[in-house]
Amino acid sequence: MNKMMTLRQSVALGALALALTAPGLGQAETPEIEALITAARAEPPLSVYDSTGKITEMADAFAAKYGLQATGTKVKAEAQIEMMLREAQAGNVQGDVSIISDAPSVIGQLLPVGAAVSYLPPDLAPKIPEDFQNPLVVVTTANVWAYNAELASECPVSNIWQLTEPEWNGKVAMQDPLGKSIYTDWFSQMEATADDKVAAAYVAQYGKPLETDQGSATKAWVKAMAQNAPVLGSSDSAAAEAVGAPGQSVAFMGMMSSAKFRENTAKGYKLGLCADIQPFAGFSNAGVGVIAAGTDSPNAARLFIHYVLTAEGIAPQAEDGKISSNSDVALPADEPSGVGKVLDRMLPYRISNAMADWDSRQDWQDFWRLNYRK
């Protein structure tokens, strides 16, 4: 029987069994989870991928908890997509589970050709927002505006339009939108879901309505940002160093993952979170969990998806300010960035807009390329 069809049927039947028989949600492990564990132990070792190195720790903890063999490997989102497509086409699946921080690519490339399937554990479904269920979002990453707290006692910027002014020319560090698709997705999401808030922020800053021929307030802001010579890099690490390295005399602002605030302890950085910048303190992107359609470890794969939706499973990433889609799972009180206190001030990621993000990527890249000035 075709392996892809076998997994789809297996996922569907497993989901039905859990939905019909799962006991109270407060129990740590249901009889159905015990059945998954038993079946998983008869399967080959599990291979899981994520774009964070924390996946190694997560896979090791999963294996120890359930008496299984599992290996976690850090692989960039773009490479994960390519690997899953290539392995599916060759009928030679090596990676069983991927957590991919590129929802538009999952929806636009993987799922339509049947290279991967989305699995939502029925016993956890009531805890997952509807928008995050299909495909399943496992975790969201907060990307925040940051400043150097050694040079200022509070964030020197209160409005994103200030970053387009001469004072901040050449002093805003971020990843290059031509190489990091979550940035073009950010632009797309902001235009589609919060353009009115970008326009209102302009009024708040300048006391008059925005007049622009760009078609949207978001495009006007992106153009102005691009023309203000932001310092572009290939990683959040570069932005974190530019903004937070100690001993600086010139203040930089930057956009980066909340995970980089751990460098305050590891490297003595002085990163501070801009909690009150209008209209948003930052934006979120989604990590989608998918199972390779041709996996020969479908039970172990489903068990791993269930595990990472628990507080125990996602703990290594929660320490970096990454937010579980399970509403029962909170960030640790000592998470370094403090992003948990400003989640209501973030631009949330809307899966419902993911295909529009996918379709508009090239347009946003061309728009950035046309307007960027060094």
C-alpha cells in the first residue's frame, strides 16, 4: 500500500480514536497515548528537524521520557522544505517530523503535493486556537524591537515612524528581507491585518493624516525604512550584537527574535525590550509542525507532535520567549526578554493570511530592493 496513503489513514484513524475515547484533559497521559507509546516502540528511530538548536535537547528529552530513539537536528526552514519535497519525490523519507518557521511555504509547497500532513492531537484541540489548527502551529516566535539598555534607561523610540527619520539613518539593525522571508511576511501581514494601525501611528507621531501614493500606510513605512539605510545582516545574532554589545557609544535600534535576549547573560549584552513602541512592539511568526507523509514511524511522529504541545515538551524553546500554541502553557517567569508582558502589543501572525504572504513575497522583495539605500 502507498506509504503516503497509509499515514493519512493512520493519522485519521488515530485522531478518531482519541476524539471518541479520550478521558479528562487534566490527565497527564491517556490510555490512547499509552497505545501510541507502545506502537512507537516497534517503529524505527525518529528524526526531527527545527530551525533552532533547542530541537536536539527536545528530541533527547522525548526519547528519554518514552523509551524511544529520536534525533533532533537544527536545519533552516528553507532547507527543511527542500528536504521534505526531495525525499517525498524520491520515496526515501529520512526526516519524520519538521517544525518549520515558514507557514506560507508549508501551505504553498508541502501540503498541496502531499509531501507532509498536519496532525492535531484531539485531546489538545480545545487548547489550540482555531486559526492554528490546520495546519497545526506548534509555537510562535516573537520578533521584537530592542535597544541598548546601557546607553539609555528606556527605549529611545516610541513610534515606528521615528525609525524613518534622519536621527536613525544607518542605525537600525535587522535581517535582510531579501534573505529572510519572515520579514516580507511581516510586511504582508501588517498591510493585510493592521494597515489602519500603521496609519494611526503616523498621525500620533506627526499630528496629521498620512498622505502617500504607495497604496497603503504599510508600504509607505516600508519604503521610508528601506530608504533610511538600515544595517542589514544574515542573522538575528548580527542584529543582537549591533544593538546590545556592551561598551558602545552610538545607540542602535534593532529587530530580532526574543531568543537573542539570552545573550545578556551568555555574552554580557545589554539588550532592552521596547515594550511601548507604537503600533506594535514587534511581530510574530509561526512554527508549523508537520509529519512526513512517507514516514515509517507514524506513531512516534504523532507522539512527538503531542509532546511538543505540552509544557514539558516546549520548555527549551519557552525559555527563549517562544510561545506554545497550547493556551495552557505559559512562558517561564524568568524568560530573559520579558516578551510575555507585551504579547497584547505584538502583531500576531494570522495563518488565514499565509497564502497571501506566499503569493506576495516576490512583490515585497522587489519593493524592498527598489527602495533600499545604504
